[in-house]
Amino acid sequence: MSKIKGKAIVAQSGGPTAVINASAAGVIETALANEDNFKGVFGAHNGILGVLTEELFDLGKENPAEITRLRCSPSAALGSCRYKLKDLDTNRADYERILEVFKAHDIRCFFYIGGNDSMDTADKVSKLAAETGYEMIAIGIPKTIDNDLACTDHCPGYGSVAKFTAISAMEAGRDTESLYTADTCTVMEVMGRNAGWIAASAGLARRSDEDAPHLIYLPERPFSIEQFVADVRRCLDEYKRCFIVAGEGIRDAEGNYLADAGGSFGKDSFGHTQLGGAAEALRAIVENEVGVKCRTNKAGTSQRNAMHFASATDAAEAYLVGAAAVKAAAEGITGKMVSLVRENDGGKYACTTALVNLADVANGEKPLPVEFINEAGNGVTDAFCEYARPLIAGNVELDMAPDGLPVYARLSKYMVEKKTRQRYDV
């Protein structure tokens, strides 16, 4: 596509992360600095919902210092959503509405920060624009703590949650170690519906056999109660204690989520089972079958959003993909997602960007590779640690207030006047 000029819009989707705002900052600052191509930069309030309802705000009116502060602020400052658009063939009206809003505001570049579903949305908007003759560019920017997006070495957001998980296991493991005469076992449940990348990251904490976690259970391997009981008993024999990390999506050989035994919580807006009972199910097994006391830890949303444990490498790469998306758009490229490519720079970790097809990302999934899981299926290999260790390097420097707490960005969100007659209800 030839270079086009007009306004740009950036939106965030799905679960917030420690660094999704860094990607937004990369888009906003790079686009605002390129006035030749971008005649303004809008934010969509609450992701694609903000586009559908025409809830847009002018990012060019924000305090530049507050935009810069996005680089060290957690959560989704633009506002996120979990609204899944249906297929273009069955729900064309939603996509036509998106283009209607874009046309009304002369929006020619759409930057969507999110996971598989967001890449699918960006892809379909791009295709409909081409089909209807509206010249615009759509670029996807990867975001997911699950690290399961296809076509990229890793995802912005993963390095920080991996660091949080490893440190949490390290610290809670010391608690179990100090009180093993009373609290013999601990189960730490982490996010991860179908992929075990987050649970695997706890293995980075294990510098010696004594260190937690002693056992890690992943969605990629069928869970066996019999094997689990044997694993726990072996750890108790060797260490007098057992620290266990489990992904929320672990399931048995028949595909049944163990979380269902501990109490699942219905389905989300995408039709995914709401998980959250894996730790309780494992605790019951330990106490009933092994006969020792077991505690459970569950970090909840803090694991994906903890800025005080954020990886400097992760934050830098999150900004990098945002800036790269704008540079690609300025060259007239559309229908792509920015991916991260690992390079070997004399044995040192290095990373650059590439562009991949949105459709390939939307329809793909990247589980934890077999070579990253140990033979027993209850831990990770050295190969995984070599892969993950560079991603957690460094600490994000926070803007600290005199009261000892960080200062995080809060955008003013100067709303843009609506120009369409239609009022969209969702």
C-alpha cells in the first residue's frame, strides 16, 4: 500500500499487563513525532468497544510527561475490554461500524495491542477496508502474559510475569521451608489456561535442589493423581517439605480441567471456562491422599500487573514493538503484527523486530515446547531456563513519590466530539 496520511488510533485489549502501557507509549510518542504521516493520534476508550461506541480521546492533548510515564505504569491506561467480535461473514455490521467511525474522524491507521483475538479483529478490519475501498492501515502489537502467540519468539508482558512468578515462588518457598514442621506443603496456582509458560517460569527460582518449586505441573502434560501423590511423597522424603506450582489449566488425560474439581466459575465473554480451582483441588489431594497439611497461594491479577517486579528487558521490548508498528505504518505496510526475533550477538541476548501476517497469529497458538518440559512431566529443563532467563533481566525504574509509593500515569482523556449519527449499543 502507498503511504497514506490521516489520524491514527491506538487501542488496548484483553487482560492488562505490567508493560502494555509501554507499547502504547511507543505508538503514541513515535506517531506524534511523525507529523508528516500522522495528523493526530486518538485513543480508543476500552479497546474496540470504544471504537464501536465512538468513545475516542485526543492523545495529542495529554501532558507529554504523562505519556512518557506510561513506560513505567502498569495496567491498561487507555482502557481495555474483553469484547469478541464475531466472524465477518456473520456479523458484518460491527466491522462496518468500525469503518464508519474511522471514516468520520479520518482515521487511517489502526494500532491494536492485544492477543490472538485482537490480531483477528485487526486483520478483518484491514480486509474489509480493502474490500470497500477505504485506504487505511492496520497493525497489530503483541501483548499477552501467556506467551502463547504464534510467530514471535516471546510476547511483551511475559518477561515481567515470569519474573514475578519466579520471585513469588522463591519467597513463598522460603516460608514453607522455615515452617515445614507445621506447614508441610504449599501449592501456588498461576495463570495459564492452555499453555504452561507462566508456570514454567517458576523454575527459574530453583538454583539448588533445596529451592522451591520442587514440582511444576503444566497444561501441556496430562495430570495423573497417582503420579502426583507419588511425586509429593518423594519430595517429603527428600526435603521434609514440598512446594508445588500449578498452571490453572492443568487437566487429566480425558481433558477435564482439574480446576473443575476445585470449583470453576462459568465462562467468560469469549466462551472460555473461568478457571480458578486448581490449587484447591491439589490441596485436597495432598491432605486426603498424602495426609499432610497443605496451604494454597494464588496471586490473582497482581501476577500479570505487578510493576514493582517488572522486567526492564520486557518494558524496553514492549516500547520497541509499539514504535516499530508506527514505523511500519509510515511505510504503507498493513495487515501485519510486529514480532520479536531473538538474535545471537556473540553469545549475548539480543532482540529485534520483524513483521508477520495478522491472520497467521490469529489462527495460531504456541504451547510450551516438549524440550522445555522434563522427562517426568513435573518440571522444566535447562533449555527452558536458558530461553527465559534473559527475558526477566533488569528492573524497571519507577517514578517514586516522597510517601514511598510509585507514581503511575493517569491520562486526562480529552474526549473527541462524536461525528456519527448512529449510537451503538453493546
